[in-house]
Amino acid sequence: MGKGTAIRWVVALEPESIAIRKKYQMTRIAISGPYPIFKDVADCHWLTISGVGRVHAAAATMYLHQVSSAPPWAGWVNVGIAGHGAGTYGTLYLVDKIMDKSTGRSGYPGPVLSSNSVRGSLMTVDKPETNYGNDLLFDMEGSAIFEIACRLSCQQLVLVLKIVSDGPNIDVKKLTSKMISDLVSNSISEIFKLVGKLEILTKKEYDRLELPVAYYAIKKNWHFSQSQEYRLMHLVRRWQATAQNKELMHYVDECKDAKSIIQKLSIKLDNHEVDWGKS
């Protein structure tokens, strides 16, 4: 699947997870906890089932982040059913705006994906909505998952997909587990394509955030305090950005301690950037 691929799935209902787990060949991991956790063989795709409601959705997202050791470049995906006043039963929507009815807050999922998928706005509510708006999707978890995921990764890596399951002519109370499972299953090919594009974005973010081997070698050979580690990380990133020709380890190998390394790199980089600005 490739270095840097990291996708975390949060769904509310067990039937919503079946087609996803099958597609990615996920199995349940043997740990006790408040929410079930599944993963694929490569540890790239992880999934949890939150149950209904914003509180559970937020808690399950945090729990999945902790259990899976989700990296900061992870893509987060919420797939689920939703009501719609005018949408066709079974239509998959790529959500580009989320509103929370109880808080009044709005957010904008940000993946820049080239897709012909129908786009729509989602309203997250605290109880099943029967007063459907013609231009809105309705669910009970989306805003909470989106809000937490944005804190754990970045807005551009959060994907929210909703499938129309009920509306003025489709009673939400008549939905069965099989109907819900079939709705996701029927859209799994399109979901797979969209998530494949998200995977590419996570790899790009991984490359952007990845630190060179020299950073870890320096940390291994010299003792750094927490604040010094942060400073070193910043300096190493600057070293990469300025396309230094000299190998980093060779440049600092005569330094006696962390303080002298930081000082030497700071002077070198400051001088380099001044020279570059005058050229």
C-alpha cells in the first residue's frame, strides 16, 4: 500500500462497517475497550464503530486515535447513512459543509479530490430528524467526528461521506440492518475510489512531515532536553528547505553537546538565508 498510508474510519452502526471491513480485509483486534476496533493486515486501515450520537462519535474517534497510534498525517473517513428531503435513496454524497444544530458551529471538510460525486451539506442533530430540508443531509455523528479529526490531523485530510437512507417518503424507523448494509455495499466502489485519492494525500503529508535519518542519529548520539529537541527539529527542517549540500551529520560530528549543535546549525542557517536573500 505504500509508506505513509494511514486511514482511520469511524462509522456509527455495525451494518455500515460490513462492506468496508470486507473490502479492506479487516479483522477485529483482541483488546477490551468501549468501542470495537478493526484493522487490515498492513496496519494502514483502522476502523471503529461508535454507536449513535455525537458524544459516542467523539469518544470513539479519540479512542481509535489512541489505540491505532494514528500519525498526524492520517486521513480520517466517516461513512454513514443520512436523511435527505429531496435526495434519491442510495445516493452517495461527498460532504463539503457540516453544521451542528445544537452548537451552531459549521465546518468544511477539505480534501481536494477530483470527483464526480454529488456534493452536499450535512446537518448533525441530536435526535432523528423528520422535518427534512430539501437541500440538507441529516445525521447524528458527522460534526463530532469532523471536529475531533481536525484536531488529530488536518482539515484537508478529513473525508465525510453520507448515503441517503430516509426522507419524506422513506421512514427512518423502517430501516433494517440489511438495508443499511446494502446501502454501503452498493456504494463501496465509489467509496474505495475516493479513499484511494485520500491515501495519496496522506502519503504527500507524510513526505512533508518526515524528518531525515540524520535527525534521529543526532538525537541518539547527544542528549537533548524536550525544548532542545523541538529546536533541533525546526533547524533540521530548515536545513532540508535550504537544500544544503553538506551532509548534516558530518557538519555536527565535532560538537560536544546539544547546545553546541543547536548553536552551530543556527549560525549556519541564518548566514545561508541572508546570503540567499542577497543573491
